Amino acid sequence: MSPKILAGVAALAILASGMTLAQTRESNLSPAPLKEDSPKVLPNTPGADILCAAVDPQTYVIGPEDILFVKVYDADRFTGPQLVRPDGKITLYLLNDFQAAGLTPERLQDQLKVALLEYMQKPEVTVTVSQVNSRKFQIQGEVNRSGSFLLATPTRVFDALGNAGGFKEFANRKDILILRADGQILHFNWIDYTKGKKRDANILLENGDTIVVN
């Protein structure tokens, strides 16, 4: 083979090697494709961290739109999720409409046991709150996460403001308002509270409260 042909073959080999290396680098730099079944997380969803909070079955009062799970052991027909209707009732197999709103999960559990005695001996019933939708409070104004928050467990003003992701730069932290459904207006001084003053102002929130940070 002549020297010119050998030189041409060598040049082609070098060119092919360079193209392969470039493709390899490009492949390494390219982001991995997203999987279709990857969970989609919505950041800064108000109340998202409260949704999973434990509900005290002895003190929590069930309300309309709450989602319950009724478990009757060894009786699948009575077992399953239950949405509390606007009229405060749930519909159970054979028992038809059954009042749930206004009761604690433990109290509802006891009443279901009594009602089920007509159909079985010694019924074992468990009622849990899968999702709280009836009790909420609002945070508005100069905070990083305003909106509606679920009031699943007893929550004080200071802790609620922590769920709001902190204050914006010009927020008035000395006079935070708590507006109650009955028209009452309460005040909370965040700066004083963090200094150990006016500790009694850190009240428990009630259903329907609105916290306003100006």
C-alpha cells in the first residue's frame, strides 16, 4: 500500500475516534430522562405537612367533608373509606345514614358497635380520620406561604406562623392579627414572644381563624 493511502487511512481513523469521543462526552453531559411514573411534588403547598399529622380520636370532632376509614373486623362489607356529607352523615351497609359530624372518632366507634350488635356478635370497630377537610385556618399578608392550612391537631399562633415559611422583609411582626369567625380581633406580638414576653398571647387557633400579617 502506498504511503499516501496509508496516510489517508490513518486520518480517517483519527477522525472517527474523535467523533466517538465527542458523542460519549455529550451522552455523559445529557440529563437522565424523567420516568413517567416519577412522583410529582408540588412545592410550597399550604398545609401539606399537616395532612399527615395524627388526629387524636378522643378529642378531634369530626366535621363535614372529613374522610374517615371505618374498619369492622371480619366484616368486609362494613369496612371502607367514608366521606362525611354536608349533612354530617355517612352511609354504611345495612345501617344506612349514620350521624358522624359532631362526634369524636372514638365516640362514633362506640355508637357503631352498638348499632352492629343487630347483625353480629361482639363487633370490633375502629374509626380513623384519613383526611381532615372540615377544620382550617387562613394565613394572609406578608409571609412566604399564605393560604389555607388544615387544623388537624391543636395549633398555636406561633407554630402556625412557622408553617407559613417565615416573614417577608417588611412584615409587621409586632402586631399580627387573628380574626375570628365571631368578629373578635386578637393581637400577637411575634418579637415580644420570642423574647419571652406575653406568652399568653400564643393562643390556640380555632376553626375558621384568619391570621393577618401586615
